Amino acid sequence: QKEVEQNSGPLSVPEGAIASLNCTYSDRVSQSFFWYRQYSGKSPELIMSIYSNGDKEDGRFTAQLNKASQYVSLLIRDSQPSDSATYLCAVNIDAPGGGADGLTFGKGTHLIIQP
Amino acid sequence: DVKVTQSSRYLVKRTGEKVFLECVQDMDHENMFWYRQDPGLGLRLIYFSYDVKMKEKGDIPEGYSVSREKKERFSLILESASTNQTSMYLCASSFPGLAITGELFFGEGSRLTVL
């Protein structure tokens, strides 16, 4: 069973600073990594995906992947109070017999941006 | 606009009752999933389906069964509800190739309380 580990937080960051969220995974064959954001009382939504070692930027968000260390992170620059949410790291899983695929989620990191 | 609809937002059931949670998606997605989300435990995959009448066990299938008679509908069944099944249940759907897109579309969730 694949495992995805995240620090549950809460992680408190001042407005305008960089928020850094970290995730480690256990299965070396995992190839695809994703970050979901979940606001309180809402369902998760996909915000970033990364497949290759290195950085991937999208606006204020940067995903970083290091497959050798089995580590993926999410940086949020110029943090805003609206970024306050729980951030879930997810990795792909493969069904037995190759029937389908799915995602295994970490427990999530609760991020608080302080105005 | 993509839509995953869960039939009940809030349910209260008694121990031993049979419970049906219904999920319908209008995006013609092949894949459908049931997760449960608990504080401190995160999102855990119960079952998923990649085609009509096909199903795969997730990480925590015990005490649950599923039914997928039509492509758009995926039902989660608790044959005999127990108090440890009190949780938020999230249905999701996706196109094949989730390992590439990573995009799960979630419903709003069904909060089940078992007394």
C-alpha cells in the first residue's frame, strides 16, 4: 500500500510571505504527483500537478519534485488570507491487473495565512 | 459545468441499518470513486470503478459494497451500519488516465452519522 505523508500543521504564515508545504511518499514507482486544496466545509480541488524532477510554476504556486528523495513540495508566494485551507498531496496508484488508476492522498496540511 | 451530485448531504442512521449513498455524475466519466474523510486520517479510498459493473477495492473496503449498474451512477452500500462508519463520504469521478491528469471531480459530500 502506498503511503503519502504530510505534516498536519497547522502551518501559520504571515500574509505576503512564502508558504512551504511538504510531502513524502513511500512508493518509488509513483510517477505522478498532485496538490489539492480543500477549503473548510468544501470538497478538494486540483491546483497543481508535477511529473518530472524539478520545479513547475503556475502563478503564485510552485510545485517541486525530487524522485530520488521521494519528496514533493508546494510553495505559495505572496501568501494571501484566501490561501488559508488544507492542502492535500496525492500520488497515483494503479489498480491490480491494470484495470484503472486512482489517487492516494496524504492527510493534508492545514495552512493559515495571518493578515 | 461539471457536476457530481451526491443524493444526501446529511444522514442519521441507527446501528445495524442498511445505508445507501448515491452519486451521479453528468460528465460521461468512466472512473468513479468513493472516499471517506475523517479528521486526522485524511481521505481514504473505499472502492472505485472504471466501468459499468466493474469495481476495485480501495484501502478500506471492509464493511462496504458498491454498485455500478449505469455509467453515471455509483452507489456505496453499508450493509449493516456501525458507529465507526460515522464520517464524511465523498464521491468523485474522472476520465481514464488519472495518473496523467490527476483531476478528480468531487461531489459536495454526504455526512453520515450512525447512532
